[in-house]
Amino acid sequence: MASVEIAAEHERILREIESTDTNCIGPTLRSVYDGQEHGLFMLKLDGRIRNHDRDIEKMCNHHFQGFVDSITELLKVRGEAQKLKSQVTETNQRLQDDGKGLLICMDELRLCRLQQRNIATSIDKFTHCLPVLEMYNKLQEQMTQKRYYPALRTLEQLEQTCLPRAGQYRFCSIMSDNIPRLRTLIRDTAMSQLKDFLESIRKHSDKIGETAMKQAQVQRSLDSAVSLQQRAAVGRRLRKEAGLGAGTDIDGQGSSPMSEQDSGVLDVEDEEDEDEVPGAQELVDFSPVYRCLHIYTVLGSREQFENYYRNQRRKQARLVLQPHSNMHESLAGYRRYFNQIVGFFVVEDHILHTTQGLVNRAYVEELWELALSKTIAALRTHSSYCTDPDLVLDLKNLIVLLADTLQGYGFPVSQLFDMMFEMREQYGEILLKKWNLTFRQVLDQDNFSPIPVATEEEYRQFTSQFPFQDPELDKLPFPKKLPFSEFVPQVYSQLKEFIYACLKYYEDLHLSSTEIDDVIRKSTNLLLTRTLSNCLQYAMKKKNVGLAELVQVIINTTQLEASCVYLEEFISNITNVPPDTANATKLYGTSTFKDARHAAEEEIYTNLNAKIDQFLQLADYDWTAAQGGGAPSDYLSDLIAFLCSTFSVFTHLPGSAIEHARLPGKVAQTACMSACKHLSTSLLQLLLETDVRQVSMGALQQFNTDVKECERFARAGPVPGFQGDTLLLAFSDLRQLLDLFTQWDWSSYLADYGRPTCKYLRVNPHTALALLEKISRLMKDTSRKNNMFAQFRKNERDKQKLIDTVVKQLRNLISAHQT
């Protein structure tokens, strides 16, 4: 009974699997795995699968013949499709042939319609052009009859209505070009009055500005900055109110002209604002500009009038802002220039507040921006010519007065205050130029020798000028010598004087102690890194500076480098700012003196190499000598003697009684190594010169003797501190090349080339090839001269063949490595 129920349950599950979506089959399968008859269900499932496979196979066998028949029919259809394609192509060709005539007729029809459209367009254009011609004829009659107002109306109608409708034609362009001329004839009378007004204010600008600046100067001396700002605000408010009452009320064609009594409101404003306004209206009559403004408004050219007025004022502004070429010569030139600027903007401020729209705030601000840029540019240019620090200070005070005056009229003057900060830089540049001359004089007067000190008083005098401490030197008896020359204490004193000069300028700028400390340190850094550094370079580049002087420069810069700590303390003491303050600027003195010292070292190396080149110019080798190798060449013996004496000077200067006069050991070692390397390179270049076309083995033996003399010098250790045969490495390239030729060890060279263990690792194949070709060239010439001895000629040919073989192998070696 249980087996029947299980079978029925399995049958139900199978039907559910067959009829249920695969996404929902999970619960069904779970019921199978939860039961105890899992194996029996799998057998049942396999049987059901086999039944379905048999059904599928039957269905496929039943429909196979129909599929084959369908393929057969499809093949028949392909043939019919090809026939249909051919018929369609023939039909299309016939259609194209028949349509050619139709296309020709359509083109003729299109041309005909185009002609009709052009005729209609021409009629329309003539319709628009005839009113223009009639209106222009009417305008000419009105101008002839001097009826300017109707002519102006006709001109306006012609310009705004008729000409735009007519389009772009030549006669329309001619008419448009005549319109400005006709308008000019109408407004000549009003324009002449405006020109007189502009000329009047141009003449009185200087006087107006002078009055305004004097009043601002008195105001500044009586009131504080806060009260001055309040008074300026009240004055601007009163001027604005007065301007609204006195301005022209022009908003259309029907306005009436302003009378002389209307402009008299300005006098009332003068009485109310007497303490603030500098009396511009007392020097200039503004009534012509008011009348001219009304006339141009009636004519409909108010905007043109405004543009003309503004353009003319812009031109006058450019003239006012153009400084005199000699303005920088005295303070009076700057004062006259500032008076003109102030007078110009006092007038514009008056026009702004007494007219409605003739000038606006944007226009005045534009002019002010122009004036700021021009003024600042002029100050930058002309102040660059100033070489007197007192003139720079007076100019700064004048700029402050200019800023206070214009600030009272509401103009922003922050850029002028920025300019005063730039004046600080200009002042610093003047100081730098002055100290540049001072430093050069100190360097020119210095003897570049240690300072002799005979008494205790002299010693204290120098140590009070320069912070020098040396316990070992203190123990020595008098007389004795300081390691540095007089240049050192004088430069240190001048650095302190420069700092005092900077402080004198910065104290008047109301800066905090931190800001003063910062700007002084930055200025001192400029003095160190630019002025003093250039002066030291100038001293070292002079032609008469010898090696002993360069050594003293190195010692001097070393002492100055050590004094930078005391210079930092000096600045902190006078500014009352601790040296360890956060974000405090550090002095660049250490790096400056290090750079100068390194430059002096490079000059020593360069001078040594130049001396070596002078000796090498005396070299006179017989490159075709048959024998050689006896004694070293005379020029080389002199050169070695010079180097020995020079390096003995480096390690201990003559006339110096103390250890401090020595050149630092590393510098002496570097100089010695540099000289040896330069000597080795120069000798190799001498051997490979293009002028030397032939070289004999005897000449090589003599050259080898000279190189051995150089090696003996290097081995002797002219400068202490080298380890082993380090100095000999400078001649290793030359030594290996000469050994290769004197020993004729080409087999080893060619076999081991490129290996780290090669005996001639430093021999370049190009160098070897060049020298070998010179030897070969000499042997060929010798063989031609001695061709009368057959046996000798045979020996020469054998040797020449050997050389040619080596040359060929060297060239192959070079080609292989280049590839």
C-alpha cells in the first residue's frame, strides 16, 4: 500500500515538474530530497526521460520528409529570382532612357520660373528705392532753404526708415556717407561752444588740482583718518543732492533749454560745501556744457554728444596722464603732474553730480582705472631714474597726499597704496646700487693678503668690527696675522650699515615689528645673493687676479659664512623679533658665500688649466724622428716645476704665519686632480691633432718619456691626502694607449676588447685607429723614398701589411660596435 502511494506521489511530482516554470521548481525538488525514496524517484525520472526521448525521435522522423521538400522548393525559387532580377534591370534602363527628355523640359521650366522671380524682385527693389530718392531730393531742398529742423527730421526718416528698406546699393552707401556731414553742419554752433568749454577746463586743471591738494593737506593735518572719511562721505551726499536739484531734466524732445539761472545752483552748492569742494566752478564756467547738452538732446543726438564729450575728455585725460620727460629730475615735476590729475577728476566729479547721464559712474570709473594704470606706469618708469633716497621718500609722501585727496572724492586708491609698497622696492634697489659701488671699492682697495696685527689694541679693533674668535690664534704672541684680509671686516660693517638704512625707511610705513623684520631680511637677502655675489664674481673675473688672490677669496668667504649667525642676531636685536619666530625669513648668506667660494675654486681650476695650455703651446715635437726617449722635453720639465711650486703655495701660502692661511685640503686635491686630467687630455689631443699627419715610433718614445715624467709627478704626491695611486688614474688613458703601441700588443687588444679584464680597457678604438693611420702614413712615405734597396723594401712591405691588417680589424671592430 505504501509503495502505491509513493508511486502516485512520484507521478504527481513528475507531472508538476513537466508543467511548472523552472523558476518555481525548487520547492518540488526539495520535497523529493526530504523524502526517503530518493533513489526510486531517480529511477522513475530516468524512465520518464526515456519516454520523452522516444516521442521526440518519432516526431522528427515524421517531419523529416517535409523539411527535404522545402529545401527542394527553395532551390527552384532561386532560379526564378535571378530571372526576375534581370527583368527589373531591363525595365529600369528603359525608364532612364524615357526620362531624359522629361528632365530637359523640367530644366527649361526651372529657368523660366527663375527669370520670373528675378523680374518680381527687381520690381520690388525699385518700389523701395524710389521713396529713398524722393526723400533725399526733399532733404536737399530743405538744406538749400536752410530749414535745418525739418531737414533733421527728414534726415532721421531717411536714415531709419527709407535706407534700411532699400537695401545695400551704391547710391545708398553714398547717401549714408553724406549723413554725418549734414549733421555736422547742423550742430556746428553747439559744437563750438563745447570746444571752448573743453579748452577752458584743460587750462584750469592744474590750478584746480593744486587747490584741492592744498586743502586736502590742511585737512589731513587737522583731522584724523576717520574724521576725514566721514567728511568725505557727507560731502559726497551733499553734492549728490545738489546735483539732483541742479541737473538737467532732459528726457524727450519737448524739454526746454537750461538757462543761466539754472547753472547758478552750483554757487549754492559751493557755499554749502565750501570746506570740501576745491572751488572748481569758480575757475570754470560750466553753463556752456549744459546748454550744448540740451541742444543735442533736441536734435536727437544726445548719445552722440555724450560720446563726443567723453571721447574728448578721454583724449584730454591721456594728455594729462602723459608725464614730462624730465619729471624725475625734481619733486616739482611730480607735484605738477599730480595737480593736473587731481584737477581733471575734480571736474569730472562735478559734471557727474550736476548732469543726468552726460557722464556716469561707470565712465568715471573707467577713466580712473586708466589714470591709475597710466600714473602707476609713469611712476614706475620715472622713479627708476631716481638715485637719491631722499627724493624717493619725498615722492612717497606726495603719493600719500594724492591718494588722500582723490579718496575724499570717492575714488578708490588702493592701487596707489600698493604703488607705495613698490616704492619700498625701488628704495631698496637704490640702496643696492649704492652698496654695489661700495663693495666694489672695498674689493678694489683690498690687497688680498692676511691682516698683520702688531698689538693687542689692533687685534681688538678688528675683532670689534668682525665677530672673529680663534682660541689657538689668541695663544700666539704678537705680531701675528689674521687669516682673512681687510675685505672681511669692511664687508661685515657695510652689511650692518645697509640694514640700518632699510630700517630708516620702513619705520615710517607703520608696519609691525614682524613685518619690518621680514622686509629687512628680504632686502638683506637681495644684497647678499645679488649685489655682494656679483661683486665677488667681478673681483674673481678680473685679469690681474692670481692664484694666491683666489685662495685668499676662498678663505675670506669661509670667514664671512661663519659670521652669518651673528648677522641674524643683529637683525633680531634692532627689530625686537626673536630669531626663532615662526615663518621668519632666513638669511641666505651661507649659500651666497658658499657659491662665491665654489666660484673661486672654479676660477683656480680654470687658471691652472690656462697655465697648462700656455706651457703646451711651447711643445715642439719632431713627429718623424727616428729615435727618442732620452730626457723629458724642456717645456714639460718647466710645466712640472710650475705645478710643484703652485701646489706648495696652495698647501701653505708664503708669508703666512699661521695654519689658517692654508687652502682647504679638498680644494687643493680637486685642483691637483683637475690639472692632471687636463694635462692628460691636452697631451692626447696634441698627439691626435689633424695637423700632425705622420708619427714615427721614435716620436712616440719621446712622447712616452714625457708621459712618464707626468706620472712621476703624480706619484710623488704634490698634494697630501690622495689614497694610493689615485692621481695616476688621470694618466691611465694615455698610459694604456702608449703601452699598446710601444709593446705592439694588438692581438691582446683585439681579442679582449670589451671585456672588463681587458689590459687596454681605456683605449678607444677610434683613437688607436687614428694614431695607427699616422704611423702607416709615415711608413708609406719612407718606403717610397727607400725603394732602391730591395731587401729593405721587403721588410717595410711586411710591416706595412701587418699595420694594414690591424687597421682593417680596428675598422671592423668599430663598425660592429656601431651596429
